[in-house]
Amino acid sequence: FFLPLMVAASAAVKFKTNMSLAIAIAGVLVHPGFIELMAKAAQGEHVEFAFIPVTAVKYTYTVIPALVMTWCLSYI
């Protein structure tokens, strides 16, 4: 369940960025509110975030979004 957080911590070391901030950003992927939003999208409800349609994906076990977020953080 906390795989994105561990990946973000490891990636923060590799990309030489702030580990605490990387974990906090990746924490959005496992936040209960975000998981509920994805559940609504999976049920067929029309869900938008910042005028962008949201598709149903389980982010609690994904690695790529946590890596990309940490990589982007290294440039900020």
C-alpha cells in the first residue's frame, strides 16, 4: 500500500532532492480522498480535476507516477 512512498524516498536520494517533500507529494497517491475519487471514476461517474477528465487507475501500487513526480521535484 505504501509502495509509492518508498519509491519516492529512494528516488529522492538518487535525484538529490528533498526526501520529505518527495514523500509528501507521493503521499497524495495513497490519500483516502484521492482513492475515493478514483473509486468514483471507476463506477462511471464523470470526474474532473482542474478541467481534466480523470480516468480510473489504482495508484496505490504504481511506481512510475512516484518516480515522475520526484524527478520533476528535482528540477524545482
